Amino acid sequence: MRSFRFIDQEFRDVSTLLRKYTKTHFKRDYLLLRSIPGIGPIVASGILSELGDLRRFNSIKHLAGYVGLAPGIYQSGDTIRHTGVSMRANRFIRSYFIEASWQAIRTDPVIQEYYRKHQGKNVKSIIVKVARKLLSRTLAVIKTGIPYEIGIIE
């Protein structure tokens, strides 16, 4: 139990220092990321510390390729195989967006509708689609500088 308490305390100390660092150096982007459903303080700090300035990515394709939410393709001659998500990517960021997607499904009706539209397929492939949608919305929020507003289904 002592070792568990020690590790828990170390985790809390490191996450507090990381949040403090991102709040001082990336304050505007941190607040914009926090406006997105599913992205909490630890995930926002992790995204900013791993990716830095998101404005450096020209498009969602470049960011999705870096994060690992772009489809992997194997091509040799006339043979083309789609291999799912790319394995040559930053796995930590990909896992941040996968976890944030589960939370976004619960809180944002538009993302929840997108998830339900694809229901009946493989759950892992659906959550990757939702994570890519959340990633594109994240890039749009950072580039425009407008906080995310939860959508309403009509």
C-alpha cells in the first residue's frame, strides 16, 4: 500500500506541474481545448505538451497522420490493402483522443448521433472514426480561436 500511495502521489505531483506549465505557456490554447467535450485538464495538458502548437499542421490530414488516426495503406503494384490506423504515430496522443471520444459521446449530442449512425459495426473502428472527428474539431477550435459549442440536433 505504501508503494501505491507513493506512485499515486508522484502522479498527482507530475500532473499538477504539467497543468501549471501548460496554463502559463499555452494558456489560450489550454482554455480552448478545455471547451471541447471529453477533453479535461490532464488530456489538454498532454495534448499541448506532446504536440505543442497545433497551428503548425496545415490540414487535418497532416495532424491525423501525426497522431495516428489516418488509415494505413499497404500498396505494392496492383495490390492495395487498408490496414486500419497507422502504427507509425504518437500512440500517447492517439490514446488521449480515443479516451476523449468516449467522454464526448456522452456529452455532445452531435458526436453521439454520429456514433449511433455507425452502430452495428466494429466498436473499435467506430471509436476511431469518432476520435478523428474530435481531432478535426480540435484543430478547427485551435486555428479559429473560437471556443467549442456543443451542437444541437434538430
